[in-house]
Amino acid sequence: MMRLNEVFFKWFLTTSIIFCLTFLSSCGKKPKDEAIKIGVTIANFEDVYLRHLKSEMEKYQESLGKNVDLVYLDAKVDVAKQEEQVRYLVEEKVDVLVVVPVSAEFTSGMTKISKKSKIPLVYANNYPDEFIGKEIPSDIYYVGSQEKNAGIIQMEYLAEKLGGKGNVAILMGDFINRAAYERTEGVEETANKYPNINIVEKENAKWRGPLAGSIVESWLNSGEKIDAVVANNDEMALGAIRVLEKYEKDDVMVLGVDATSEAIEELKNGRLTATVFQDPYKHAKKILETALKAAKEEKMASELWVPFELVTPENYKETVGE
């Protein structure tokens, strides 16, 4: 009788352990038929490229059906507000966080919130300073383009168009975004390969067309000879074009980044020399794919890159379509 009791006890103990382990391993995992909730905070809904990015995320979300639920919040270029939005999304029990940072410099607070709450976080479009030269922590990811390449692509094309000589001016984006530094660095490093190409002006236009136009106007009024303007984004490039038209400087080349619909129109009309395509759909798709994999605890690389593409009057139909 004693032996039977011992056998039963061992069987009961083993079964209980297996049950507990099974229960614990499934704990925290969402049922297959329940929608995955993704909380997204974007630096600024008014930014032209980020507006396109959000629109493409919404389009891709539609293709996922009812299995994915997204909440979008506008940080309005406010670092403190964005961190508060991350706290709010955690309280709303999202399965994964997506952050397009207001500033590359101030992301550590959001990273800490993610780690403390054990909710995966996907940064996008503005690489956090805190990870430069370091290994990105587990359950934290970055989706974007290698920004320096945009400047390299711009300047390599421009150097060919200029025949290896000329005066170049640079319109930089807002310094709170690493893309401004890295795209400019790509332009300058490539220009340095050509002894007869000189960077004669460089100023921060904060991604904004009107400000870029004012800066270009001041350059023209100074009497500085400028053969080309290289802008960190299309919005600034378009601002430059409007002023150059006003001063009848049709011979000055202008290059941008993003390949927005407005920029493509100027490209078709011969007023924009070239742009670099930062495909918002590919970015949006990669961001949401990464978020979904993170929510499902699938293994993947911590950095996921979307390549830039040169867009010219000759290839825009193949690159971005009509």
C-alpha cells in the first residue's frame, strides 16, 4: 500500500511540475486569435516625410486585417511629451512600442521604460545616440536607413554632373536628428575626394522649406558664387528652388532626399536635379514587421536597414512610379 502511495505521489508531483512549467511558459503570450496591439509615437505629424511614413503604416496595417491594432500619437517635437506618451502606451498594455524619436539624444528614458515594463520597443528613422558604438539591448530594435549613404549618393551624382569642379552649399536638417549630421558628413566626405569641388556654405534650415529659402536668399545676396545646393531633405530643396527661380538662377543645381510627390513634380519639370528615395512604404512595412516579430518573441537582428536609391529625371518612373 505504501509503495502505491509513493508511486502515486511521484506521478502527481511530476504531472504538477509539467503543468506548472507549461502554464508559466505560456504566461504573457497572447492567444493566437487576439489582436496584437502596437503603440506608435511619432516625432511630428506635420513633418512631410513622417506624414508619408504614418500614411504608409496605416496602409500596411489594412493588409494585416483585424490581427493588428495600432494607436498613433503625435509627440509634436516635444521630448518630454514623447516620453510621457510611452508611459501612457505601457499603461494601455500595448504588446510592443514603436518610437520615431523627437531627438536622437534623449531616448534613454524611453528605453528604460521599455525594459522595466518588459514591452519590446522598435525605434525608427532617428538612430538613438545611446546605442552608438554599443550593443543594442535585447528586445530593443532599430529600423531605418544608413543616413550617411544618402549624402554619399547625392554628392557622387552631383560631382559627375559638375564635372568634378564647382562651389556647393549644404542645407542641413534639424540637429536633434542624427540624419542631419550623417547626410551632411556623407556629402562632405565625398566632396573631399574632388580637389576642385568646394563646400562654400553650410547652414541649418531645420528641415523646413521657408527657412531654407531665406538662407539661400541670404547666400545669393552675399555675392557668393554657388553652383549647386545639396539639401538633407526635399522640403528644404524645394524651398531653395523657389528662391533660385525668383533670382532667375536656373543654372544652380539642387538635390534633396525623400523623393516626395512634390519633389518628383519638380524633378519632372527639370527644376530639381536629383533626390534620394527613402521609401516610406518599405520603411513602414519593415517597422510593422519588426514590431510583430518582437511581439511574438521571434528572433531577429537588432538593426534592420532599408537602402536608399538615387532618383533622377531618367529613372524616376522605374524607382518611384509616376
